[in-house]
Amino acid sequence: DTISYHPMLSKRVRVDIPMSKFLKAAGVIVALLLLSSCFKTYKHDVQQGNILDPDRLARLEIGMSKADVQTLLGTSMLQDSFHPDRWDYFYSLRKARKKDSEKKLLTLFFKDDQLFKIVGEVTTTDEASGNSQTKTVVIDEKPPSGGLIQRGWDKIWK
């Protein structure tokens, strides 16, 4: 029982709110809360690992020092204590509500603190058909530097 003032009257009026109305209102609120949990919830994309930026990967060269590689790509996600001259950069993207995920792995090998081998997965897309294909690429030698005459000169005198 609650007591309230009627706006037109100056005396107190007793207002009775039956317990059954309160229980009905509470029941409706609980039912609405339980039903709201049946709806789909928001799911977001999950990115893990090192984001491998194509612009930075293009600047990666055989012969770079470990410090230069770390400055360019960041600290590798996987560092093996048994193979300190091998750095693995792993990236994974799982799209919301999709079962498959995008995965990339780039492995760098060093010899005498110099980058000498790059192994990575490259995804190419055929523009005509729109089909994409992933293949593993190994880069283990530095491309020739200098022009045609300089390379010929180096072959003759070295």
C-alpha cells in the first residue's frame, strides 16, 4: 500500500497497487529479456599477427640487416629459440560469420645477420576470370644491379 496526494484534493488518498499487476509487469520484462538473447549477436572480423603491407614487402631486399628488416616489418610474431636466424611473420584474418579465413606466412632467413632468403605465400588474381591462386615464392638471390653494360663488365672482370 502506498499513500499519495490527489492533485485536486488536499487530503491523502490511499492507492492500492495489487501484487498481481506487479508480478505481471515483472514477468513481461523477464520474458522480453529472455527473447532478446535469441537474436543474432554482432560479430566482428578478427585480425591476428603481423599485418603484411605490400608496400613494405616490396622494399624488402636480400642483404638487409636484421635491424633494417625489423624497422621495415616490425618484430616477427614467431621467434624460434632453436633457429634464431629464422623469422616468421604470420597474419590471419577471420571474417565474421564465415568459416574460412585468410592466412599469410612470410619466413625470412638470415646468415651473418644479413637477409639471404625470403619464403612467402603470394596470392595472385586473374583479372579476366577473377580466380585467385596462392603459390609459395622463394627468393634466395639478389637481383642483378646496375645496367646491362655494368653487368657485362662485372662478368668479364670478376
